[in-house]
Amino acid sequence: MDLEEYRKQFIEELRFDAEHDGTEPEVQFISKALSELEQMQILEDPIPVSIDMSGYRGRKMSFDAYAYDQSDSSLILISSIFSNNLDNSTTLTNTDINDTCAHMLNFLDESVNGNISKYCDDSDLALGLAKEFKGKVGTTLQQAEIMRFRFIIISDHILSKQVKNVTQDDFLGRHVDLDIWTIERFYQSFTSNTSEVIEISTQDFGCEGIPYIKAELGDTVDYDAYLGIVPGRFLANIYLKYGSKLLQGNIRAFLSVRGKINKGIRDTIINHPSSFFTYNNGIAVVARSVSFSKDGSKIIFFKDLQIINGGQTTASLANAVFKKEDTRFGMDNLFVPMKLTVLNFDEEMTEEQVETYNGMTKKISQCANSQNAVTDADFFSNHPFHILMEKLSEKVTAPAVAGRPYGTIWFYERSRGKWEQAQMQLSTAQKNKYVEQHPKNQVIKKELLAKCMNAIAKNPHQVCQSSAINFSKFANIIEDMYDNHKDDINEDYFKKCVCSVIMFRDLDSMVNKASWYPKGGDKAQIVPYTIAKLIQILPSGKDIDWKLIWRQQTLYPALAQELERLAYRTQEFLKEQAGGGLVRTISRNHKTWLDYRVEPFALSQEFIDSLISIEERKDEEQIARRAHKFDAKINAQVEIFNLGANYWSNVAKDVVNYGISYGDIDFINNIASTIRRNNLPSDRQVSRLLKVVEKIEDKGYIMPN
């Protein structure tokens, strides 16, 4: 697919979704762009808004979304420039960029230095946002929660060739970054397996290079490892420039959850900088490749440097420089220990290399000694639960509805862009057939599933948190389910997951079209609170008819009507609780959910009559559990057999140097012998082999493809 085809498909999908949802194409564009940037971990928890007003002397103030990044203490404003043209003729000019930046900057200036209440009434969202921004910016740098501003322009235009420099002046003593996402850049991200690469030359930051020693690891590993001594000011300066782009995505979420700058680190920076190297555990870093000085004594260049452990250390150093807290003793004698892993991937990474990268960063982060341990749940994106869900999505066909003569697939997208990538080598006819069988509106992303299932689990306050935080909460549930009740992750469970997505999306659409819902309202909070409330007040022994939702692939009338009726009450409750403040803020408090749990709401008799018995539901789940357990045994036996005797013989040879016991190696050889005799391994053999494989992978061995 070339850029022109991509743009045409992109715009046509926006128009279709807009017509379906009763909105404008630009609203769909903003929503899609924010979702893409969030998946690429450029944004965390972006909030769409509609700010378009005039301020002091008629200057325009506008933006379309905002976000915070706690890991680098930044406030992010996002503005859309949208043409809705199918061709590539419209360009984004310097004038467009400068005007749009000025409109965002004007709002910040009026919020912090002016009086925005002169230009809006007391109920206007702009007033609440302005107060929030002013509070976080603070009156002094020492009081500030915001260390930097980031402006993002999203556009369906082509970037003009005249645009050469997008550097912005500092504002309120803070660095201002500008990031431009045009249709070409979205296309490049779509066709690439990896995020954009950061390249760092130490000389650009006043550092001659980083002294190092190389670890001799033998011939069994395909990466290089180094120990280095990093000047603290260099580390602070690269973080001040690149911010959370240097933090591997899961660490970023981890920092956002746990949050505050460590007081011990801060005290050492300010009062004992020369002791920092001794007191601090240092940082763990991964890079695709590095370059060395001519004499080979120093590292002078990093390609795609990512801080895997030590994000808190790095942020603390940057914070000290930003707030000028390092002036007492200076940072000239402050150094940080660094453990560096270089993967030696110079070109764009293949999907296999991406998997290797993800696996290695997970292991490093889990094993590195840090102030706050990172749990498996923090790295849920690598969990085998996703592989199971992907397989179930390929296996389970949804009923034919809406006049279609065939069933369809709900595509579980284990990694970003897989739905589109599956079509890239197809002809037009093949692509049309694929889309018919795998509709775009039936793609389930991991983050969406976490929202839907957490709403069903009656945790709406968690759903209203950032996607990363909500995802980590969902991960805790799945960790336990996978470890202790793996057979529950079966076809029946997958269908209920799909039904939860249907409920979430259908209610979102109903709220958006409701006569009582204002433009730019709080449906992101109304929807999860409404679903959780309905589940919570179901009569004892009763449940929603999930099978009926699955058969019809939509909400049945009695359920739809009850949800919409309850959604109106949810909106009123959240507005009352906010008391003129931001619903988004109060919705994240557990107390808000506890208060709503006890709010009275009378269910209609029509809805009560539509409910089914929980006992009936439990019987169906038990049948599905048994069937899945039987299928899983058969599948494991067949998969192990299909890999072949030579495969397992080679594994037995490979793991000799990984500290594996002779008994385990002999057992793997016995599996190979069983297969050579054309026999399937027994249930007991399969069970033990899976444990052995887990053991050798924990030792660092990567099973061959």
C-alpha cells in the first residue's frame, strides 16, 4: 500500500465512522490520531476537548486535546488541522504551524498570566482546564509540577517542503517541544514495525564520551554488554530534550503509577553529588547500536537509546537541573553507573527482532536492582494471555447478522497494526474479501479490552485512569487467571470479552447521540460508570443474557434501553460530584465509585424479565472449561510432535551451556526419541516438557522458531 492508497482508505474510514456515529470526520480524525499516538506510547491518556475562543485583544485560543506525561513532567496540548480531502494536494505550511502553535500558547498564557474567566462563563470547560493548568505550572519553578510543554499538531495534510525548522522559544522558563504528525508520518508508522528512532551524539550535549569496559560473555549470546560511567549532567540534558521518549513504554507507565521523585535521590544530587556514584544503583540501558571514539576508549553515539531501569534516577537529575537545585555543589563531579546492552540491530527491526527486543527489555527490567520492583503485571503486554486470545479470535466465528450470508471474525490485535499488516501483500480482491471476513470495527485492541472488562468487573474508577494504569490493573486479574485458572480462558470467555466490547461501544454511541448529551461531554467517564453500576445492581442470582448479545452481535432492546436510561443518571451524578470541577478528575477516585454504588436506581420490569439465571450461566462456563482443557492437551501434544525430533534434539544440545540439569536435558532427548518412533508425547510428558521449557527460558534461552 502506497501513501496515496493509505490516505484514501484513511479518509474514507473517517467518513464512514462519522456517518455511523453521527459526528464529523474531524472528530473521528482526532479520536483515531490520539489512539494511534497512545498505542505508539507517544501520549498517555489523551483527553479530547473542544477549546476555541477569543481572549485578550481578540487573540485566538484553541486546541483539540490535552495530556500529561508524569514521567517527564510535561503538559501536552494537541491541535488538529484537517482538510477531509481524498487527494494529497493540501500542504501544511509554516504559517499553519506558527498560527496553530500561537493559539495553544495563547491559552496557556491566559491561563497562567491572565484571567480567562473574562472570556467564558462559570460552566465552561475552558475555565476548569485553565485553573488546572495554572495550578500545575505553579508560581515558581520550585512549586511547579510542569517542567516542559509539548505541542503536537495532527493533520491529514502533506508537510510543505518549505518547513525546515519547527523549534519553539521557551515559555515561562520551560522548554517547548513541537511535534508534527502529518499523513505521511502516520503512514510511515503504519508501514514500520518499530517506533521512531532517537539518535544521540554525546558531543551535542557537551560530553566528550562515556568511558566503558566491555563484558566478555562468550559466544552463546548475540548482543554486547558494557559497563559505563555517565556524567549526571549529560543524562539530565538528554532527558530535558527528549523526555519520556527515552523511557521504554512500560517503564513510563510504571513511573506514572508510582509517581514522585525519590527524596533520597534528590538529597544526594543537591547535597552529596560526588557520592552519587556510590549511593545510587545506576541505570540499565538498551540501544540498537553504538559508536566509539577514534581511540576506542569512549562511547560517543547511541542509536535508539532506551532507559529500561533507572527512569526515576534520570528524571530526578533532570528535575534538579530544571529547578536549579544543582547549583550548590554543581554536577561536574556527579556520575551515574550504567549497564548497557547493545542489540546490534542497525537497520529497521523485523517482527522477530521486535519480539527479541521486547523480551530482553522485560527480563532486564524484572531483574535489575531498583528502588521499586517492577512486577510481571507491569509488563503485561508480553504476557502469553495475548497469544491465547489471538488464537481464540482466529478460531471463533461470530454469527452472520445484518443480512450477511457469512460469519465474521473479531480480530484480537496482539500488537499494533497487525490487522493492516495482514492485508499488505494482498491483491485488491483479496483485501476486500479479508475486510469482509475481518471488519475494521471488529478489531479488539488490548487497551480497549482492558477498559471493557474492567467496567464489567465493576472498576469504573480504574477505567477512568490512564490506559496504562487501567491496563496494569487488568493485568493483575489476568495474571491470577492465567496462573491458577488457565482453562477459563476459552471460547466462552472470548465470546464474553467480545460482548463486553459490544456493550461498551454501543453505549458510547448511544450516549453520543442522546438529546441530553452536550457536545464535548464526559462520555469517557459516563460509559464505564454506567456499565459498572448496572452490573452492580443486578438482582441476586441473575445475569445479563450474554449469549443473546453474542447471537445478535448487538445489545438487545431491553438492555440498550436500560443502559441509556441509567447513563443519563450517571451524567447527573458525576456533574454533581464534580461541583463545577472536572468530571475526569473526580471519576478516578475510588470514593466516587463507592458513592455511586449506593445511589438508588430502580430497574425496569422489562429489563428484569430479560435477565437469565446465574446457575444456567455457570453450567455453560463449566462445559466450556472442560472442553477447553481437553482441546489444550490435544493441541499441545500435536504442536510438540509437529516441531519434530530434530528440533528437540537441537534444543537439548543448545541448553547444555545454560546451567540446565542433566535430567532435564535427558528428558528433552527422550521427547525427541518418542517423536522419532512416530508417537505423540503423553499428557505427563507434555506437562513436564512445558515446565522444562519455562525453566530454560528463565535461564535466558530463546526457543528457536
